[in-house]
Amino acid sequence: TNPYRYDASSTLARVLRARVRFADADVHAVMWFVAGVVVFALCATLRHRLVAVAVLFVSSIIVEIAQMNSPTRTPQVGDVVGSALGLAAAIGAVCVLSALRSSDRSRAAHVGNVG
């Protein structure tokens, strides 16, 4: 066999096997990332944003605990970890975008004052 040949089927199989170990953590990360970005966009102050993100995280824990009462669902620690990672990524993304936006405004103000 060619060692440089890419085998998509075996790569997909490895990804799916790894996904089983992490339950739905990846789905939770994406879902709570989106929720975190939306919350940050809707809240006006940093304090409100942090409280809202904390409420979202507690909500993700409550959802996992509530699954103990469902015959078709089981709570997973990996899901809570995924939720935390998604929310942390949302905070990071919003902070980076805010810094870039602030830098652009500062540069525009500086250019407007020159001359």
C-alpha cells in the first residue's frame, strides 16, 4: 500500500470512535458557543454578560441532571465539559472581536485627528 495515500474511511472511523468516548460534548460545545455569543450580544454591561454566561452554564448542568429522570437519556460529564468549553470559546471570541473593533475605532479616530 502507498504510505502517502489518504484513507478517508479509516479517518472517519477513528473520528467516530473518538466521538463515542466524548458523548455529545462537541454538539454541546457548538450549541453553548452560539448561546454565549447571543447572550453577549444582548447584554449591555460586562457584569450582565458574566452573570448571563454563568446562568447558561448552570442551565447546562441542570439539563444534564434532569436527564436522570428520562428513560431515553443519561447525564454525561462530557456534555457539561463541552458546554463549558463552548461558553469559554464564546467569551474569548467576543473579547477578541471587541478588541479588534476598539482598535479599529481608535485608529479611525487617530486618522481623523491627523492633518
